[in-house]
Amino acid sequence: MTNKLISLLLAAIFTFATAALAEPAAPMDAASAMADAVSAEAAESASRQEFRSLDQDVQSLKKEVLDLNRDLFLLEEELLFPANSQVAFFISMDVGEYFDLDSVSLKIDGKEVANYLYTARETDALIRGGVHRLHMANLKTGDHELIAIFSGKGPHVRDYRRGATLSFDKGIGAKYVELEITDRVKKQQPEFVIREWE
């Protein structure tokens, strides 16, 4: 009986000792878990900050690339079309009631240099006041002849093809020429005018 009592007593002491040792460890685990959570949150915050910083760097690089691309385009245009020999041809449209533009063909000094086919959206943009740069070229100084051929639908939705001619003197410096399509209301016909910009 004493052996049984001693063994029960030892078992009780052992159980209390184990409980006593385990009790202080529990708050330690909670504190450790809290520290781990704070550490994980700090790491996530640092990761977010690093991602924002990286995103800002990428956006900054994109802007620099776009600026560089624009500068390269301007430089290329200056090299290919120097201001002294540059000639640009633009097309514009006023009203467009008597003519629905399909295409324009340009000849300079008898040589075809541009042939452009317009979409419905482009024609609509021209009617609303837009101007389209049809062609850009280098021409030496002197006299030149421009022939523009306009194709489309004329009055009563019939196929319509008309030409206009301009003889111009290319001096030193850039020259700008406008091909304008207007409605001649009195005759109910389209009119094609080529004029130089001053």
C-alpha cells in the first residue's frame, strides 16, 4: 500500500511539476507568435514599399524611353528632310457635300510620289476640319510641277476623278502646300484647289 501511495504521490508531483514548467512556456509562445506576426507584417510592408519603388522606377524608365523615342523621331526627320529642302503636302476638306473622297495621287515633276487610300473615318475627320500630311519630300531649289488626282464619289453618287495642277518655285527653306477640296455651291460641284502656305 505504501508503494502504491508513494507512486501516486510521485505521479501527482510529476504532473504538477510538468504543469508548472509548461505554464511559463505558454506566454513565451504567445509572445513569440506576436513577434513573428509583427516581423511578417514588417516584411510584407517592406516588400510592398520595394514593389512601389520598383514600379516608380519602371514608370520613370517608360517616360524616359518615350522622350528618347520622340527625340530620335525628330532627329530622324531633321536628317531625312532638312529644312532647306523640305516640302510637305497636306490635304484638307471643307463640307464634302458634293464629293466623297476615296483616294489622292500625287505626282511631282511627272514622277508619282504618293498614292493614299482614305477610310471612312479618315474622310469624316477631314470633313470635321482635320488636316492630313499626305507626303513629305526633299526637293532642290527651282521650279517644280505638282499634279494631284482626286478620286471618289461625286454628285449623284457617281464615280468622280479630277486633277489639279500647281507650278511652284522651291526656294531656300521649308515649303508647305495644301490640297483643298471645297464645295462650289452655285455649280453643285466639288472644287479642288492647290495653294502654298505662307
